Amino acid sequence: MYKKRTSESDSFKKKSSCLYVFVVLILSLSLLAQVQITEINEDKPLKGEWDFRMVKLWEIEEISGDVFARIGRILSDDQETLYVVDPKRYKVFIIDKDGKLISAFGKKGEGPGEMRQIGRCYLVDDQLAFPDRRANRIHYFSKQGTYLKSVIIPDDLSPRVMIDKHRLISVPWINWRDPKGKATGFIYNLKDKSKKQLFEFSTFKKGMVRKTSGSSSFSFSFSSSDITPIMVLGYSNNKIYYGINNVYEITVKDIRDLEKALVFSLERKKTKVPAGYKDELLEHIDWPENIKKEIKRGFPDYFTYFESIFSDDHENIYVYVTDPLKENRRKLDIFSPGGKYIYRAEIVVEEGEEIRGTHWKKDKLYMGIETEEGELKLVKYRIRLPEKGEGER
């Protein structure tokens, strides 16, 4: 009888051990799926300099006899039709692949199809979506410029990316609500009003000033991506790219599997802000001098590392480097899909010109450029891009 109980006990131990190993294996695999793979890069690209070999295809300075007041967001579809936002005129120009105007739409106002604010624009599910923070709405238009609808959004949303016509990514520039400046980036579903948190971070508090006079409260905030630490967010190829730009560290998540993340960094020395630069940032702002002095005192003494992040059709990752002192060129760092630093590059226009906006689509680059005389033009280039996975081989 004793031996039988011993046998049953041994059998139970074996089963328990197997069960324990099985559970541990499941937990290990679960944890492994969430492990962040980190790629630390020296400030020396594996393959040196990249030449885009830019070839100008056309440039336009006028639209139906009129000029651009400002060139803002530039988008294009697979047929190379362009959508150019002029935020000063509250207009969107639709331009064909040869630089000819197809049509224009847009109007300032609060009625159907009108916008109180026009800036960011997204091409999602064959529709154009315009987040309008002043009206707490997202306005939808067809690709031909026909007004479709407007959707009301909560006033605490800060739409920075549209994933599709029903989902957006909200990331605040500043956070007045939290005294410590804590903030979250999250996916917001416009249909069911649900939120899915992506990350937490701290917003820069020193660019904000609040003053109280009697029963009134006044708020002043200033940010500039070249000097103010902000959360930079990009989205392309189903990937989310984000990072606080005073630290050269970028996280990549696939929208289809948010549990996994790639994190890569670049070890680069910071660039000191030259004397007088902070004054120049604020000199044209009509605020009381004591407010401007308080904000200026809070500015960092070093430039940020980067201003925007995106990827090309080969899934190579492009990071626009902060370089405010050279207006006729934009520097880029190019990383492989796995986060390896493969190339250093730049796009350059004529001396005296300033780059006012860019849009990349396959082997085409579109740029808004301000001439030395202060005139604006839109230019289309054909470019050469690195192959996929060059740094992985």
C-alpha cells in the first residue's frame, strides 16, 4: 500500500513538473513577444552618404493666375495627384501629375464644408480628412473636393495621425491639465469612442506661462521643434514611429501588433544654441515683454535632435535632423527597417531659397520652396531611394 501511494505521488510530481514547465514556457513566450529589441548606433553611418540624385520634373509658382499665400501640408495618391494645403487662404489645391490645376476647394467658416482651422490633412480610405481643433471636428471630403461630413471629437484630443477614417492617434503638444506635464499618446476610435494607450511621456512645461488677473486667467505657450522638446510622431507602412526629440531614441510599433516594439538610438553630440537665437524666435510675437522673458529663460541651451520621422516604400526609416541654421537644405538620417544607421543624406535647393515643406511618395519628392524674393513655388523631383534592408545584409 505504501509503495502504491509513493507511485501515485511520483506520478503527481511528474505531472506537476510537466504542468509547471508548460506554464513557464507559455509565460516566457508571452514575455518574449513583448521584449523590446534595442539597436544602439554610433554617429557613423554604415554605408556613408546617400545621394538622392534629385531631378527636377516641374515647378509652379502660380495656380490659375494666382500665387500661393503659404504652402502647408502636401499629399499625393498613387496616381501622383497632389493635394496642397494653403492655410492662409483656407484652400486645398488639387494638382495633376504634370503640375496642372484640377480644382480647388475650402472656405473659412462654421457651416457645412467650412473650417475654422486648416492645417493637418490626411489621405485615408480614398478620402481627405482635416482635423479642426478650433471646431472640435474632423471634416471629410472626397478626393475630388466634395464635402462629405464632419465628425465631432472630444476637446481633449490632439489628432496627430489618421490611421484610417475611423481611427486617429492623439498626442498632445502640451498638457495644461496635469501640473507635472504627464501625457499619453493613444489610439482613438471615432466610431465606438474607445481609447487604446500607446505610451506615456512628460511634456515640456517651461514653454508655458500662466498669469492670473482678478477673476481672469491668461495662458501663453510657445514651442518650436528645433529647440523645444516635443513628442515627434510619424505613421507610414502600418508602423508608428515616435520619440521625444531631445533624446535620439525612436520607438517603432506595428499597428497590427502593438505588443512588440523596436527601439533604436543614435549616439550624437548635442549642438549648442547660438547667442541671440532665442530672442529671434520670440521677436515677432506680440506678447508682453515680461512673458517673453519668462518663456525665454525656460528654453533649453541645446537644439533638439530631430523634427519628423517617416518611412519609404522599402520601409527604410528617415529622420529629419534639426538644423535651423541652414534654410536651403534639410539633413536626414536613414535607418534600415531594423534600426541600423545606414546613411547620412541631405536635400538641397538654391542658395537664398528656403524649404517650406516636403512630401515623399515612392520615387518622387515634392517641395514647397520660398525664393529669395519671398515668392512661393511648388517643385516636383524624381529621386533615387536606398533598397530595402541594405543595412541588414
